[in-house]
Amino acid sequence: MKLMFIEIRSKTELFESVAYELSTLKPELELSWLVMNPFYRPKRGTLYELGFPKIENIDDFKFDDLDKKVISSDRFTIHFNREPWYYPYYRERIEHAITEEDPDFIVGELGTFYAHYACLIAKKLGIPFYDIESARFPNGCISIFQYDQWNPVKIQNVSDSDVWDYLEYYKKNRPVPDYMGKSSKRFWRMKKGFLKKLDILKVLAGFLYGEVFNTQNPLENFVEKKKVSNQLRLWDRVSVDLDTLRKLKKNVLLYPLQMQPEFNLEVWGAPNNNQLDVIKKLAFALPSDWVLLLKTNPKPYFEMNRLEIIDLSSKGNIYFLDRAVPMADISDVCDMVATVTGTIQIERLLAGKPVYIIGDTPFSDFSAIKASIDSLSEADISGGKDCQIDNDVSFKVAKFLLEHGIPGEVSEPISDPKCLRADNVSKLAHALLRVLGEQGSNDTI
């Protein structure tokens, strides 16, 4: 079996550990890597280093459909206004590497434009491409997603009793996704801080070496972060509390902002990955007895810099929620929630509450509104409020989560060094083998 991995900065260390575990389980395994940043290159396997082009050496700026799709979902284009001259160069290099290596499977993370290219090229060539990510729910589980959609592979069968048990557990405990948790142990916090400082130096070294296509200029990054702080202060000036909302005596449509840059919105959520556009379309379609309530992400980032806060606040039907208000307190004032690829759609469906799912997700069939956001009407919104999410829907959602998740943890070692523990690496390797075994023929595994 030939397996190609894609370098993804510090997470490469985890992928590399999984690859070595796979080599132990399958000695015949042939490993290869697509590498953008040479400071994160793996120690074993065939390397395909993508290099760093210079604009003066690029003669032709012809863009094909793959280029256009990658550009429309790439964080550098969306957030940093990067000129896209280098995309065709990388498309050609990646396509050449994949064609030459001819892997049976490719594993990567869609958070980088070059992994997105590899995914689309793999799809075109009929090569399975997988992205291993947190399953969101149940806690402590991962899912393995195929190609460039929120499209997890079924990993196991579960009994109806297990599903009902999970639903009861969820409603009683209301767990939050793993990525929102925090380590309470001082040792892990100190180690995490130390590793982050080391990684910053490595990223800076790569930038100085020429990796300017997936790494933002440090000065630009500093300016962007200052803008975030300014935007949050502006948000606080116009924000309202729950008592103010209640006094309006209007129906409330909640839109919780998703953090960006983040591939689950930029890639999975395309073409609805511009949150400012989504907000304007929602506000335009609102009936007169409704208001749109915006809530910041718990970890606000560059998405804040794409908001026109003063313009939005002047529309009269858009309100900004006080950032001190926790999500748990919003339910009794919120009539419906709208989201593209946010985790809140799962939380709402498991809790039996209506949600307007704008994006293409595994749960779109359960959306309280079936209309696309471009054809959304007042009647759609008014009717969505009365949509009944019964136990049958919650059961189907819970069953889907359990069947498409398996214990394991995927994260950046600099953020969570525990993900490199031998037992976790073994879980990830066995989960991946299970999926590859289902997809491959008997003579390739």
C-alpha cells in the first residue's frame, strides 16, 4: 500500500507518528510526503518538496477550474488579499508529484491551499483523500472525512440502545466539543507555552527561507491582531444584554460567528464562507417582527476584521450580543439559530430545537428552513420558528455521530502535547487502517 501524507506545520509531527505506527502494523507500507515548509519535513519516506516560486519566473497566469475553487476557499485570498499569481505553479507541482508517486491513498488537512489542491487532484484521479479531524461529538472522538466536504466515513455500527444512552447523557451533561476545553494542569499549560514559542521561531525561520505562501508576514499578522482588538472594543460599544433583547418583544434569530481562518467554514462552507455576506442576507430577509442577533466566537479572530460593525448596527434589525453572555443563557431568548458549518447545528438538533443550516452538511435534511440563503424569504423564517425537531430527528443525528466517530484525538502537538501519547497514536493508526481497509482491495492492505 502506498500512502501519501501532506505536511501541515506542527501537526506533521502527529501525522509522522501515525505513519510510523502504520509502518509497524503494515511493513509493506510505502510512505511519501508533500512538503511546503522544509522546517517541518519528515525524517522518513519519499519527499516531494514543493519549493517557492518567484513572480518574475512565472510566464503564464492561466487559471483553471481547480485554481478558481482553491482561491475562493483559501484564507490568504479571503482574509489577506493575496495576489493569486502562484496558484497555477503549485497546482502543476502537486499534480506532478501525485501522478509520479501514484499513491493508493492521501491524508492531509484542508487548512492549507496546497492540501486542498491535493484533495481536488486526488478526486479527479480517483484516489481517496482523507482528513482526520475531531468529530466534535461524542467527546474524545475523531472522524475521518473524505475529500473537501463535511463528509465523514462510516466507521462502525451502533445499537439503538447505545444511541438512546448517548442522547440521555448529552441532554443531562450538555458537553462542549473537545476543542473548546482547557487543560487545568499547570504542567501542561507551561509545556504548551514553551512549545508555542519554539514553533513561532520555526514558522519565522520558514518565512525567512521563502515560505510566504501559507505564512502571513509577521508585521501584517501583528496589524491584523490589533484590528481584532479594535473591532472587539467597537462591538462592546454597540452590544446589548439579554434584558434589552427581551424588551424588544420580537423574535430572535441568532447567528453565532465562526472563527476564521478555519477550513471548516472556508472550504466546507463554500460558497457561503463570507460571514458578512451571510449576515446581510439574513437581515434582508427578516420579517418586521424579527431581529438578527450576532454573537462573537468564544475565540474571536480575523473574522472580526471582515465585519462592518457600524454599518450593520445602523440597519435597525441587527443587534450585537454582550460578549460576557454565555451561550447557555441565550436559549430562552432565541427562537431560531442560523449557521453554515457551526457546531451549534449539532447541539440544537440533539436538544430538539430548530436551526437553519445554510451550508452543505450531513444534517442539512433536518434544517428548519429548506430554502437557500439566496432565495430566503420572510415566510421561510416565520415558518422555520415552528419547525418541530422531534426525538426521531435527535436519534438520527446521534446515531450518525456515533457511527462516524471513533475514540482518538487529533490536534497540534504545540497546543496539546498529549496527542502524541503512544495509546492515542495507536488509536489513530488503527482507525485509519479500518477506513483504508474498507476502501482498498485485499491486495493493497
